[in-house]
Amino acid sequence: MRRFTIFTATAGALVALLPLQAGPAAAAPATGTARACDPHLTGFSLPTPDLFTADEVTGTVQASCAPSEDIAVGLATGDRRVTVPPLAIVPAGRTTAAFPLKVREAPSDQFKTKVAARYGADLLAQPVTVSPGLKAFTLRPESDGVYVYGEISLWGLSPTGGTVVRLTSDSPLLNPPTTKTVRPNVLGEDFRFAAERVTSPQKVHVTATVGTRTMTAEVTLVPSA
């Protein structure tokens, strides 16, 4: 029987569990012949080590060769706020497998943890930093129609260096700054920007993005009194 190990996090540490068995064993090779593939875990990657609340990204594990049968790679994180499936399956004849990683929506300041993969005796880990992500984004027009006020809220205190929020508009009537930085040690930021004058009510949408999380707010521009 092929054996592999999965592991989980307890008290912020990655702890190995007892080996588990999976699937029937491949037929034993004839005497004097080498196995076509004895896979080892040689690669483990995430698109970025810098994550945010509510992020959803795809990680990859890589085997040293293409196995003749599926192999299961154990996955774990050092913090329950960062979730991965317990296993990533590398299909027979392939050398890589993708897996989803999600950061839960929960109030939290910046924290550090690790994401790890294990197959047999092979263990690979990557440190990650999780910063407060976008919790809310709203817009409201000024009474005279000249300015629009924006409000950004985060899931925790903005870390050292601030939090950069990317902004885009679906109309030339409203041109927000391309980015707005939430200052360190605050939960959010208010700001305002100019709107084009209109002769009739016009709905405009502005999108705010932090990490992979995107939120869209709508505002109605009205003619000046």
C-alpha cells in the first residue's frame, strides 16, 4: 500500500500525524528492473507570500517525476484563519497539482504563518504574511454634486507602510485616484474626489481592490442646485 502523511496545525505549529494509507499498491517491478518513477516532492509555491483577509489564491505542488498512479500530498497551515484542503492530488502521468488557499473573513491585525506540503519524508513550507483586507467600501455624493466621498474599511489595523487600495471607475464622469493608501494603525480611510457636472442623474460605479478581494460601490451624480 502506498503511504503518505497529512498534518495539521495545533497551537500555531505544524504537527505531523500518523501515516495514512491510500489506494492499492502498484504491481511490484520484476527483479532487476528499476521503477519507472519513484516520486519525491520537489516544488511547492504560492503566487505571493503577501496575503490579505478574504484572499483566494491557487498554490502548486510539484513531483520529481510523473507517477504511474495518483499520489496524495498532505497540506496544512500554521493558522486556522488560512485554509487549504487536506490533500492535493497529483494525477498519474502528471508532475503538478493545483490547490486553493483561502484567507477567512475575520477581524484581525497583520499576522505571519506558514503553509506547508508533505509527501513521505519530503516536507516543504512557505512563510506568508496576512494583512487586513477590504471589509467595506462605500460612496456618497456631496449635496452640490461637485465631490464624491469614499469610505474604505479594513478587517483590522492597517500595518506599517499602509494598505494600498486600487480604485477604478466605469465612467469618465467620476475619476477617483488610481490608488488610495490607508495609513498605518487605522481601521479605514475617508477621502473625496471631484466629479464631473451632470445635467441629469447619472449612476456611476467605482471598484476597490485589495489583494484578490474586489468590492464595487454605486453613487448617483445629480445636477448642481
